[in-house]
Amino acid sequence: MEIKIERAKTLKEKPDFNNLGFGKYFTDHMFVMDFSEEKGWHDARIVPFGYIPIHPASTVLHYGTEIFEGMKAYKTADGYQMFRPEENFKRMNDSAERLCLPELDVNETIDALVKLINIDYDWIPDKPGTSLYIRPFMFGNDESLGVHAVHNATFVIILSPVGNYYAEGLAPVKITIEDRDVRAVRGGTGYAKCGGNYAASLRAGKLAAARGFSQVLWLDGVDRKYIEEVGSMNVMFYINGTVVTPKLTGSVLPGITRKSIIQILKDWGYKVEERLLSVDELMSAAEDGSLSEAWGTGTAAVVSPIGRLYYEGKDLTVSNNQIGELTQKLYDELTGIQWGRVPDTRNWCYKVKLK
């Protein structure tokens, strides 16, 4: 892939890497590439970060043809490393197929991402718990009204230095189980990482926040009784010595962190079950104490411990509202691999040397 590079004439002042928050600051450059049925992917370019011009009739504005991914880069002694980026772009292609958007060449896209990060390398923070968040996204931009498969699209990658996704950090969060709204249904777009799934979650999230909860635990959209995800993350429960996580039925996002944690747990000798888990079984386990730990998993937060579960008037505590031993161990292992403190024996990290 030939990439044209236009460097920013004026560079931004870097933020305080000790006080980043999440998604508030953006680097000096971004990657952009266009697609048309006639040319395929073309005009790949790295340009100064800025606004994207868009036609008022653009497909994405009217029919929601948009997908995205989230991944991170971590500064190392001689450059940086990314955690399983090929898995993210493979998943992005799965999302593209579902929404009739064009697919990407995984290797070429990673090469383009590396070129972009190399230019903005100084934006990778080096403070504990920080990283460079990578947001690739794609949207349809046919300049006409009408519901049809996308003929023209734009692919963009932007970068943002970040700290913890949740202000609580690793403090356990209070979760309410949602029994009215649903996030996704089997046969829909639940397994795709598209904006509509997240928009559908906002009402319940807003109401939950007003009641003092950090996240919503979603039930399935068919039977309305099986656990699916927590907020925008996959979820896992340690019940009677077994880690139970909702199986991928088509309405649950196949998380890269989820996949990695399952592999780590199996390597450690833990029993892992990917299966249907009813809300009644979960609440019974929380009530009788057989649920010893619970946590969410995702790129942004990595691992987020759950300290309390609320459902139909019951407010139950998990792991004494403290981070559990296994949850902490998983967080330390995965972040250790990502930050280079723990040996990467599974070859998950994509390493780039610059020094």
C-alpha cells in the first residue's frame, strides 16, 4: 500500500500524561483511506488530525453504516508494542461483512497503523496504567438517499493517549441487571462492533447512572433471562470453582480480551464454561455465596471487577465488594504482557522497535 504523508505544520502541546482520563486528547495525525466499487481501497494517506468533510446525504448519517475497533499501543524500552492487532482487524472484517461495508487487508492495515504510530510516537504515554488508544473506524458515505449496500466508504484511524477507562480504576463497580431494554438479539448485529449497538445501550445506561450504578448487565433479547454482556464489555463469573462466561450466540461481541483471558485461564488449569447463564442462576449463586468473583473484560478497561449486583429489588455483594484474587491475578497477567513486564510466551504482542 502506497501511503502519502502530510505532516502537521504545527504540533499540539502534549497533555499531562499523569492526568489523561480516556479519549479526551488526540495526536497530531490520522490515517485516512477511501473506497469505491470502481477503484477498491485507494488514496491512503496520513494527514494532520482534523475534521472530516461529509455530504449531508451520506449513508452513515441516515442508515448507520458504521463500524469501529479499539486497541492499544504500549511504550517499551526500544519502541512500542500492540496487543493482538490482527485479531482486531479480523473482527472488523466480520463487522464489515455484516453491515455490507468493504473488508480490509489485515496485514496492509497493520502496516499503515505502524506508520501512523511511528509518526506520533512521542504521544505514547509512559506513566503506569497509561497507553495509546487506537480507534480505527469505517463508515459508508454514498452521497444519495436510499437503503442499499454501501458503494463508497471511508476508513480512518485516530490515536489518543489514555489513562484508566473508569475513574474507579480497579475498584469494584455496582451493576444493575436490565430487564426492559435489550442491547442486541440473535440474528442482529450484536456480534458486530457497530455504533448502533452502543446507541441502543445508552438509555438504560443513563437511567442506571442516575440510580448510582456504574454499568448495566444485559439480558438476551429473546428469552430475556440469559446474561450477555456488562456495559460495553464481556463478562465472567467465578462460580463453584468454575469460570462461566456467556457463549457467543451471535448477540455477544467476540472480545479479544475475552478470548485471551479464556486462554490464560485454561493454561493455568482453571475450568472454563462458555454457556448460557440465566439471571436466576447468577443471582442464586450471588445469594448463597457460590459466586466468589465477577468481572468485565474489554480493551479499554482490560478487567473491571464487579462488587455488587442489583436485580428485582435484591442488592447482593460479590467478593466482599473487593477485587477478587483471581480477578487481580488476571489483570496483572494480561497488563503485564501488554506492558512488557511479563514474558509474552503466546506471541500475542506485535512489537515495533524504533531505537
